[in-house]
Amino acid sequence: MALTGLEIYKLLPKTNCKDCGFPTCLAFAMKLAAKQAELSACPHVTEEAKTALESASAPPIHLIKLGDDEHKIEVGNETELHRHNKTFYHMPGLLVRVRDDQPLTEVEELASQVDGYSVDYVGLTLNLDGVAVQSVSEDPSTFANCVKAVRAKTKRALILLAENPEVMEAGLAEVEGTTPLIYAATAENAEAMATLATEHNAPLAIRANGLEALAELVKELKDAGVENMVLDPGARDFHDSLVLLTQIRRLALEAKPDRLLGYPVITFPGEGTESKAEESMLASQHIAKYSSLIVLDHFDPAIAYPLLALRQNIYTDPRQPVQVTPGIYEINEPGSDDQLLITTNFSITYFSVANEVEASGRPAWLLIADSEGLSVLTGWAAGKFDADKIATTVKTSGISEKVGHKKLVIPGAVSVLSGELEDELGGWQIIVGPREAVDIPAFMKLWEA
């Protein structure tokens, strides 16, 4: 757990030399506790104290990295039980499983689909993260050929699933130069799997039924020199996975410094459900509570898109709304006589409006005001999208040099601002547009009528 300012102070030199830039060691300690200063600023701290402070300041959940620099998955380093308290940091990886008893052509096709799948979501490109290759045959050469086929079609992250160390070693030989996750070490094969993880510098997933057995296996592997681990507590259905994953997160955040369960968690929603619809529901639960790697048994764009969107929303910092750059946006190649609309720079607001204008087929100018990422009504209520802000945006954006008229369309939700805006923007006609973006195409037709 993180140390308090007084606990940190006890480990500092207590000389009040001011070399760190603060007037006293206590003041420096308080800044360290608030994560507003770096320990390296103190040139006199002892190595023993430095080790103790660095250990105490380590995130409660170990950071695990898979893949290479171009297609990397980072999971762990979480510090919160409830996302609204602060934020979640590393999105769970979403991967699709293939099996080595499938025809290689089918495996290659699925790997290509996963690799190429992407969607545009409020200006962000969302992708699946990789492929999990499972040994069903228990034959080293068959598994190796399947891994090789997948690797030829995607450079995204891989999870290799095989409990036979000989089979796993054959698969690892096909992925030299990248970092896969080895799945899984159990009580029966822990020593051999630990050796493979160490030799290949790869993280190791461990599986045991229940938290007590899982903690015992973690301790055994830590003693064997394995540092990078991922946990599978064996739960598969809705109830048990929710309970165990929540307990693991709580223990990781609140337990004493040994933190035997302070590692990311892997889940397999397809193993606890009977249909694609149920799998997607359980995967949604795992995204929210608290899986780090989610292995799907089905690839379907109708499933992938909502899961990616849900993940993006949950792992967006609630203190930092997603926003676009304020300014002038040209849609459908507008001319000087075409319509001018204004809205806020909240990302969802911008894309809702821009997409409807573009779909209408009519050219228009879209002026985006800096509302600090707030939506129209929220921005108005907070004083970030009021008459003064809108008038200032019009006057300073340079839009007057691009349009040959003085007609400004404002969102219908802030129609109350129209009179004040006419006073602020002398000579401008303020037109109240629709409240909902979906009504914009019909509204734009009136301009030509």
C-alpha cells in the first residue's frame, strides 16, 4: 500500500537541506505522498530508504506486457476498485481463440479477420488485440504449425494455450522475437512452465480453483523466480467470476505488501456460456469487473463492436472528457453561401452533428467551440458554452472570412441564448436549430426552401 507523508518522512535524511527544492524534508515527503514530486529530487536519500520507498510506491497490480512495440498489450498497474473514484488505466485485451484441430485454412482466415478488424468510434480507431492459440491435439508439431499459421497472418499479441510443456515449447519456437503469454501453469506442471517462462522471458498465466490455491501457486512460482504472472481463478459462470474477480481486485488493492494476488486476470467467457449472445454478455461483465485479458471463442463484428465501445467508455478517464480540437470544420466542400452551424467540442456531440451533416449530402461549415469537452447542455450549465463563449468563438475563429453571410445556427437545446447572442454579435442572425442531431438533415433542407 502507498505510504503516508509521515511514513515517507521517516525514511528521508531529515536535514532540511532544501536541495530537493522544498523548504523541509516534511514538505518534500508530503509532495511524494501526493505523487507531486520524484524521489530522485533528493540527492541524500540512502539506498535502503530508496528501495523501501520504491517498493511501497509500486502499483498494487503488476504490469504485464504482451506482443511487440507495434501491437502491444499492457495490462495491470490498476489502483482503483471503482472507476468513478479516479480512473482505470490499462484496457483489457480482447483476443479471439483458434484451436489446432481446426483446418489451417480456417485458422488463417480467422486470424486475418481479427487482424484486419477495426471500427471508427468518435474519432478513435478501435481494434481487437490478438489471437489465442490452443492445443487440442496435444501434438507438438500440430500446435507449432497452427501457431506458425497464425503468426503469418497477424503480428498482434498472442496467447499460447497448452498445459503440456513439450507442446508449449514447440509453440514458443514459432514466436521468437515477440512476447506471448504462456497459459497455463498448474499445480502439476508449475516447475516446467516456470522454466519455459524464464527461458523465453514471457509472462506466465497460472490456473487454480479458488483464491487460496491460486495464492499458494503464485508463491511457489515467485520463489522459482517468475515475476510476470497472470491469474486464472478457475471461475467461468456469471456469478462465480464476478465474485472471484472482485475479491482478487480488492485483495490486490488492500492486502499487505506481499500482494500474492496483485496480478492481472485472464477470463474465457465462452467457456461459461452456451451461445454467442451469452458470451458477449459475460465478456461485458469481465470488461467492467475486472478482467485484464478476455479470450473470446467467437469472432463476430456484431459482438466485437459493442465490446470495444464499452471498453473504450469504461477506460476513458472520467475527469477528462473525450474532445476534438476547436476550430472550423468543412463538411461536403462548403462554399461561402452555405450554412454555418456551431456546437461544442465534446467528441460524441461533434461526431453526432458532423455525421448527420455529412449524411445529408449538403455542404456546411461546422464551428466547434472550446467547451472543455462538455456537451451542449452541460457546457451551457457550466458556463462553458454560453453567449459569451459562442460570440468569442465566432469573432476569433476567422469564420467571417469564409462565409458570405451572417447567419449562425445554434443547437436547439440552448435556444434561450438566441437573444443575447444577437446583442453580442451585432448584425448576425441567430437561427435556432434542432435539439437532436438526427433532425439536422431535415432542418438543413429548410435553408434551400
